[in-house]
Amino acid sequence: MIQHKVIDGLLLRDMVLAGAALLEKNREAVDALNVFPVPDGDTGTNMSLTMQSATKEVNSKEFLRADEAAAAIAKGALRGARGNSGVITSQLLRGFSTALKGVEKITPVQFANALKAGADKAYKAVMKPKEGTILTVARVIAEDALKQVEKAPDDYDALFNVILKSGEAILKRTPEMLPVLKSAGVVDSGGRGLLLIYTGYAACLRGEEIEDPAALMAGDGAIAGPDMHDLSGDIHFAYCTEFAIQNFREDCTEGDVDSFRRRLNRIGDCVQVTGDMTKTSVHVHTNNPGNAIEYGLELGELVELKIDNLLEMKRAWEKENAPEQPDEPAAPVEPAKPFGMVAVSLGEGFSNIFRDLTVDHIVEGGQTMNPSIDDILSAINAVNAQCVFVFPNNGNVILAAQQAAELAEKEVHVIPTKNVAMGIAAAVAFQPEISGEENAQRMAEAAQHVKTGTVTYAVRDSEFNGVQMHKGDIIGMHNGQIEYSGDSIHDVVMEMMKAVVEPGDELITVYYGADTTEEDAQAMTADIAAAYPNCDVECLLGGQPLYYYLISVE
């Protein structure tokens, strides 16, 4: 039963920590809901990393006001958003925050309206929104929440009952809206991830134990060695406070320890509470070490007490690391060149190819790890050029790249490349003598002319487009759609090539992955060349993980 009538900044932070923790706990299960049974399903991972970035930002200081906490959550989520699901999550939080400007404590009516503002913002961020996705789940929940607060404007318990019930109901209907979900026998993974977040919110408000929220901020979840302080940045909390609790009072429970942990999160960061009811180690950076000690004394006896002044440590560090010689005059800033390029790439071979094509900055990421908005924005800013072209090279990175482009303070064109082969074709099409707009159009057209086939393996039994697959089968995808399955990499490649290669095609490039030997790749290339004598066939190292081959045809 939720007793809260309003939500302040501290409670909102706890809710987000709980939601992020529950999502992280179930991250692999959400990943497994990926429509394609391929080994790089990453919806849960992307959403979890996005939420962890949000929790890091809201933990940076104590936000008493709800609007300030919401703004920090949105800022962190936007910077750390990865993949389409992560970007949409960040937009949900961004719209939620915008609706709460000037709000010190959130009422149920304001909460419902903020959910609706978040859903509206997320829809606008997607060029062609599809129903049956996380967008639908967010929208329907918000609409039902608004109806509920009309009936009971002061009842958070009833509101969250509706939020969770509505979410489960619409999530079960997503396969009816998207045939690919029905074919794969799954519900929308992003929608499930969002419901986990909201379930965490509700659990926090009800005082239920679901997960250790502080573990998200603790790296490996426990102090693995001495506390190595980062003294190079700003110090928000001045005192590193450490102690251990033993001889707990007789009526002390694990719930009391969880409550203690949440109280520490309200007064500082870098919170770690590890151990059991025999002895628990405590670590927190705070401006109020006395409060931390008092909270601990409520649970039991304190031993091994230690308080370090981080401000003093920082001053000593700065003195020790100060340059012995006066700084040299700063080198004159080189004028920005007209054009620059940024490419997302995963695999040594592909990265080297992009460098040979004069791409200025490589952002590591792609099929198995999508870079964040902040990663892409940092790369754009690192290129000393008036106009920058960005090649996302993955359909799940395009939205993040577009958001980064909006945040950049220079002309940026995102070329919607869905794989590295399209990115390579786009980079080759660059002409320095024409404008940014003309180049962007030329690059996009060149990328669209590339046809691709990829070969990997199935991670579960499934059926897609009438293709039956069993776990471990080799599967071939033509232009991103699963169309072939078998037990031989060679046979799947050769069968797939029949659909990829068309009359008039001239060039086939075989990029082999990290799990394929050069000898096998050369043999495969020879067989392809023999089957298509009218095409030039090249074999190059891509170095991509999980995918045996990526084959492009032009």
C-alpha cells in the first residue's frame, strides 16, 4: 500500500534507482526478447546502461526538489542513451522532466501528466513511430493514468495499480500490432523494459525489497580493494566516510539495512553497504559524516571508523601533480577544415578501412555494443571541421546519432547507414568540392545502393518469415531480414548469395569476422567468385564479433 501523497526529489531519486536496479537484474531476460534470435540482442542492455547514466547524474548531489531531480535524471539519461530503446527511454524521461518545471513535490495528477508529456516527447523523437513498441506501451499507460487521476487525484496507490495493470495488458497485445513479434513468439522487449522500470518505481513507493539500488553505483558491487579516489574532477562531497557495523540490535532486519542504504544515498554518493547481519562494511562520500554515523548507530555498534577529507586530498594531489615548468604558450588553434567524418565501427578491419578513407574519428561500437549519444557527440566535437558527416553503421545507432547531431554546435549530417558496408560506400562517395547538403544526399544514395548479407547463429529456437530455426543453427540475413537457416556456414552463404546478387551487379566484397579464419574466408571467396564470374570479388578482414561474414554487393 502506497502511503505517499507527494513525491519529492529524494523519493524520485530512490524510485529511479529502484527502477534501474530491477531492469539491470532482468537485463538478460529483456535482451532475450529480441525479435531476431541473433546473439547481439541488446534492448535490455541499452536501456539499463541508459538508466544507469541517469542514476549516476541524480546521485551527483542531493536534489530536494522534484523538478531538479527530474532534470538531472533526464540529463543523465540523454548523455548515456544507447540504441533506439535507450534513446526512447531518455526521451520519455526528458518529457517527464519538462512537464515538472517549477514543481517541488509531485502530486498524482502531475505525475500522470508528466508520463503523458514523456510519451509525447518520445513519439516526436522517432521519425516513423511504430505501434506495438515501447512507444505504444508508454502512451497507453499514460492515457490510462490520466483517466485514473480524474477519478482519484490524490491516490498514488491506485495510480500505480493502474500503471502496472495497463502496462501488462498493452504489452500482451504488442504481438497483435507487430507481426514480427507474433512470428517470433515474443512481446516487445522495450515495452517490457519500461514496465520493469515502472515496477521498480512502485516497489520503492510501497517499501518492497526488489534489488540493491546502490549496487548500480558501486562498480563491481563491492569494495574490491582500497578506495581509489578520483581527485582530478570536482569534489561534490567532501568527506570519505567508512565504518563497519556489528552486534546489530536484536530487532534489526535486512529491510532496516536497505532503508539505511537509501538514507545514505540521500546525503552523498559512492555508497557501498556490503556484508551480512554479522558484520556490514559501509562507505559513503558525504558532506555530513555525522549523519552517516548516526544512521549507522541506529542499527548497531560501529567499529573501524575512518573519515578522509577529500578536499584536502585534492589540494595535495594538485600540488604534487602541478607542472614543474611554466606552461608553454598554447599552440595556435588550427582553422577548422570544411568537412570531417565520424564512423561507428566494431572490428579492427573495418576501423582500418574507415581510416584509409580519411574518416577522422572512429567510435567503437555497433552490433554488440551501441555507443551512447555522449560518445557520438564527443566524437563530433573532436573533429575540427565546420561540417561533420556521421555514419552510424547500425540501425540501432541511427536515432542516437540524430540526437547527438541536434546537440552539436556545428553543421552535422547523419547518413542513415545500417551497416558498415553502407558506411564504407557513403565515405567513398564523399566529394570535397560540393556542399554539405549535396554530399549528404550523395552519400545517402550511395549507401542505399549497397545490398548486404550477414551470417551468424541462432541463440534460441524460433520461426521468422517461415524460416524454422533451432538454437545453434547458422542463419543468413538478406538486407537485415532472416531468410536462411542451416547447419553449414558455407551452404547458408551460398544459398543467401542467390538472393543478394542480381543481374548487373559488379562488385562483391566478403568481410570476414573475428571468429572466421583467413583460410576459410579465402576459400569462401573463391567459391563465390566461381559462382559469379561476372563480378569482381574481394576478401577483406572486418574483424566483427559474432557474425562470421558480412557480404556487400554493388
